Amino acid sequence: MAAPPNLNEVTSPEHFQNLLSQDLTRISLINFWAPWAEPCKQMNEVVLELAKKYPQILVLQVEAEDQADIAESFDVEAVPTFVILRGHTLLSRISGADAPKLTSEIAKHTAPPSSIKPQSATDRAPASAPEHDAETPEQLNARLKKLMTQSDVVLFMKGSPDAPRCGFSRRIVGLLRDQGVQFSSFDILQDESVRQGLKVLNDWPTFPQLIVKGEFVGGLDVVKEMVDNGELKELLAA
């Protein structure tokens, strides 16, 4: 059965922005999902039914791992995650496979205008990370360098190797373990200063980030390519 015309599979950040900007008064439902997550398969059916029931809304299917830039811009840390917008204004955010809540939120925001107040606007600059009272930028960089050299291989990730908090982290842990790589890890969700500081220090906006012998190597896509072409083994053996 063909998908309804208001349901779109997002293929790039440019495609995403183009669809979203066509009508800034329209309600949009963004479904961040991953094919490996069983709850996403169930919720994709719910999203399909909502798209059919509410033809006036724009429904965007975003495969979180393939569209990492979009997922990161919405701070998606787990799938499924649902974001409801009017134009670029955030109306609601739902984490997890909560079909009743998603259904009720769509019904609420597609109802005739009332006193609904948006939670925030996504076109504003992100709020600055709270500064650590006793930590200067120099001290933070020193702490980051120390964390990056705590072992030969360090993975800065969301969650822990045994309990990853996003699909990107889960996949890179699997790659490293498949290669027999011994590594330590740091959960960037537990320390906002480290999270924001590493983005600047390594000039890399997303996580996970792999560090080998104190030097930044790359994220999931880079590490996967290095595994495939044998560069990772060469780097570790050097």
C-alpha cells in the first residue's frame, strides 16, 4: 500500500529543511527511528495511521543513524523519539514507544486554535552549557586531555558499553568488540562540560568520538571505514 502523500522519508538535512520550510504554519511530526529497534517498528505503524488520519500534518520519517546531523540537532539520544512542530516552533517531544501519548498530542495540536503555548522554538540558538564554577576553560581542556589519555583507546559515548543510550554508540561498541579492541569509555551524558568541550577541542559536533593514544580518530562512520580497510588495526599496532 502506498504511503499517504503527507508522509516523507527524509534523505538529507537539505531535504529535511526544504520540507519543513514549505509551510511554517503547518503542524509537523518528526519520527526519529532505527531499523534495529523493535519498538520503532511498532511505532512506525502508529505514525502511518496518524498520517492517514491527519492529512493536514507533515510527517517526516528520519532514520536516526543515517541522518546523524538531524538527530544530533534535535539532541536525540534514544529511538524512537517524536518531535511535534509548528513551523520551527517546538510544541511537544515524546521519548519512547508511547502510542497513546503521541496520538493525544497530535489530536491536541491539530485541534482548532486555543491557548496552547509552545514549549520552545527550535530556530533559537541552543542554550549555553552551564559553566562549572571552579573550572576555567584552561582547566577544562586539561581535564579533557587527561580523560583522552586515561587508556590507549578511549570511547566518549552516550551511556556505557553494556548499556548504550543511542544506536550510534551501540554500533561503535559492537565494532570495537568485534575487533577485540580493549577500550575505556566515558558517558558524555553525565557531564555537559565534557560533552560541549570535546565538540570544540576535537572539532567534531557529534558522538560517539573515538580517541587512540590521546589523538582524536573520528566518529562511527570514520571508525567503520577504518575497520573495513584495516586502518584501525594498523593504528592500534603502531
